[in-house]
Amino acid sequence: MSDKITEVEHHGIAPIPPEEQTSRPRDLFRMAFGGANTFATIILGTLPIAYGLSFRDAALATALGVVVGGLVLAPMALFGPRTRTNNAVSSGAHFGVVGRCVGSFLSLLTAITFFAISVWVSGDAVAGAAQRLFGFNGGEVLRGVAYGVIAMATLVVCIYGYRFMLLVNRIAVVLGTAIMLLGVVAYGGSFNPGFEGTGTYALGTFWPTFTLAALTALANPISFGAFLGDWARYIPARYSKRSLLAAPFLAQVATLLPFGFGIATATLVADPADYITGLTAMSPLWYAIPLIVVALIGGLSTGTTSLYGTGLDFSSIFPKLSRVQATLLIGTLSVAFIFVGNFVLDMVSSINAFATLIVLCTSPWMVIMMIGFVQRRGFYDVADLQVFNEGRQGGRYWFTRGVNWRAMAAWIPATTLGLLCANTPMIAGPLRDVAGGVDISLLVTLLTAAVAYPVLVKLFPEPREVFAPAPAETPAPKKELGGHPVA
């Protein structure tokens, strides 16, 4: 691949040629942190305050969610360097080359949610800061224009591809961090770390609300699970597991900066549920321009990291669509959701519901992938992972009509039980009171997947060919696709 960022990326879902795997774990850190060092994460940080928690409790719940989420996320960086493709396609080794469409669905769910969040909050921030700076109240028209501009700019970056995205995220890491730290000067004089909260908890009592806040923060790192392979596929397999695990985990720990910015400033606005309006109204005039800059750059960063991978993946499910065409299709659907969600529905409630679905659907999928990685000892046949994408049948990962029912039989009950136990304002399952109102849905879904999949594999062993060949039976390297089995 050319290193010129102004050339449209020509790679689709096929394996990245080894000679073009020129990225490093630090680039993975930049992509993961840059994609979260934005207003979208700031908004998630404001929600614990909107739920009624004190500053201290909101900070503790957020830190817990981020660290736990980072630990769950980190192993998802191990697949791309070995399979040289994204995580949805890599999941075909464990769910079957047809069953890997589960990963594509999760990618779509996450992309629409976080693309919507990024455009929504960035557009509102731009409109509010412009009003503060120029005294012009453009109302819904100005907001609509801001949404459209940010959405179109995001689509352009996604179409150019990985190199352009890497540049945007490098800028987002430095510029976003600097502007948020500058916020200490802008708001530090008004901030009160002893903020006690509203006294009215979103779920009635403290612990259910604290758990809701932690799960809200945890949705952010979990949302990257389907996307890490989009960028990790450009990293050579020679890098150590430690460096690959550290990059996404440290990136999530670093997001405590935008989360903290959101928590702290939410204590200052009159109505945390209307955070953007309150923040821009109370901002010093000199901070309005930096707010516009971080909103624009941040919107691009979060939007591209979400949308790029989904366009990439859907171009493989629908072979008639190129990566660019699939990106445009998904982007158009996402923009429609943004406008309908913000001007017709309750956007905050919609995002809360989608975040819950992301956590409860994606986390068991990730657990099954991780267990499979350990069981297979990191062995993947690069060519056979591409069977479905090329309209073929057979190969190591065909299982039963392209689906590994063992993985599906673990994922479906895990997700279902999690939803039954969920206790959020928008999604409340019939078993929500099983732990006194405390939301144990994540614990239930993780444990179910972690127990069910190994048990099913033990009772019904997977085909021998999905494991690495013994030294004496190692086949000759495959020539097709420029790839070969990777141990």
C-alpha cells in the first residue's frame, strides 16, 4: 500500500500482505485513544452525574467500568496481526465462516451508536460554541447543518481509509488532550470536588444506580472489541503479546481524561441531562474556539473509528459492494438515525439502550473469541477464513453449513440471560430484581459464555483440522491470497 494519506485505501477484507503490515502497537494505541478522546466519551462521563451520583461516586464507578472494560478488550488485539483481517472475519475460526456474521451485526450496532453519538454531541458543541462566540442562535437549523458537515467529513475520512484515519487520530490524541487540560483553567475556579449529587437516583437507590454508571463507562471499551482488528491487521505478528495487549488497555486507561472532564464539568451545569447547552453557556468566551476545535476533531476521530470497520466488513458480506460503497451505505443509514433520534426521539435514552445492547451482546462474543484463541494456541488459517467472503464453501472453519453451533449455543443463551437480568432506564428485564435491583447482567453474560463454551467443546469436540497441525503433518504453505497458515 502507498503511504500517501491522500490516496484511497484499496484494501478490503482480504488479508493484508505481510510486506504492508508496517504499523506498530503504538499506532494501535493512537487509534484506540484518539477514537475515544472526544466529546462522545465526555458525554458518557456526564451520565453518572445525570443519574444522581456525587462526583466521588461517579468517578469511582467510571474508573471501575473503564479498567474492567479495558481488561476485557485487550485480548481482542491479538487476532489481527495473525489473521491479517478484521475481528469479525477472524471470528469465523470460532463461530464458523458463516456464523461470523454475528460479529458483523455487532460491528453494525456499535458503529451506528457511536457514530451517532460523535456527530450528535460534536454538532451540538459546535452550534453552542458558535452561539456563545457570535451571539447567534441558529436553533435546530444550525444544529442540523453542524450534524451534516461533521457526518460528511467523517465519511470522507473513512473513504480515504486507514492511513488518513491514523493521521486524524494522531492529531486527536495531542490536540484533544491539550484542550481538555486547558479546561482546568477554564472551569477550575468553579469546580467543587465535594459535589454531593442530586439526591435522586436514576434507579431509585444507590447501588443499582452506581452499577448502571459503571456499565455505562464499560460500554466505551467494549465498543472497540469488534474494531481492534481493523487496525491491528496492519501490525506484523512479530510483536509480542505483551505489547499488543498493553496498547488497547493503556488507551482505555487514558480515556479517564475525557471521562473525568465530563464528570467534573457536569457538576457545574444546571441540568446535566442538557449538558452541551449548559457547558457552552457557562464557558469563558476565550474557550469557545477550543471547544469547536475539539468537537470537530473529536467527531471525526470517533466517527471514523466506528464507521470504517463496518463499511469494511459489510463489503465482505455483500461482495457486490466495494469498501467505499458499503461505507457510504452504512454512513447514510447512520445519519438518518442521528436526525430521527435527535429531532424525533429521545437521543439520550436511545443511546443508553444501544450502549446496553453493545455490552450484553459483544462481551460474550469477545469471551468466546478469547477462549478459542487459547484453545487453538493462536493458530489461524488465513486462507480458510476468507471462504465465505469469496463465495466458496468448505475449509477448516466450515463446521456445520458454515456455523460452529458450539459457539452459537454459548453466545445466544449468554446474551439472552444478560438481557433478562438488565436493569437500566430503557432495558429492564424480568429478572432485574434478582439481586435487589443491582444490575448483574454483565456478570451473568460473561460467566454464562465463559462456562458454556468450554463445556460444549469438551462434550462435543471441534474438528481436529481447526487446531495447529502436529510438526510431522505440517502441510506445505498455501499460495492463494498471498497467505499461509499462521501459528
